[in-house]
Amino acid sequence: MIDFRRGGVEVETRAWLEQVLAWTEPARVQLGLEPRLPERNGAQRAREALDSGVSIEDVYRDAVAETRRTYAATPQAA
């Protein structure tokens, strides 16, 4: 991630997400929301799979399947 407010400084994505979670905590507490961040992000998991010999096609297929499992269904257009 690039923090343009601090002059284009690179920031680790996890650190940035933790800052956002800290900033939004009061509102999240009131709404009863508590996000869970995975230990590794999708790119890290994909790189690990590729390094262990999984084909790029299978990595992509798994990423699509994970997205379908973890995102709410969108309403069908009428």
C-alpha cells in the first residue's frame, strides 16, 4: 500500500488494515461488527501454492471458488 498522505511512503497492507480497524472500532462496537483478517492474504496464499507446484490454473480456480464462498450473493437482475 502507498500512503500518499505521508508523502508516498510504502506501508505493509496488514499494518494499514490494522490502523483502519483501530480507527473504526468505536463505530464497529456500536454496530456489533468484528471483522476477522486471515493470517495470510490471497496473494500470499497463491504464491505459496505456486511455489509448492500447484498450477496457475488451479490457483485461479481456487481463488474464484473462495470468492464465491465468502461473498454474499448478489440479487438477480429482474
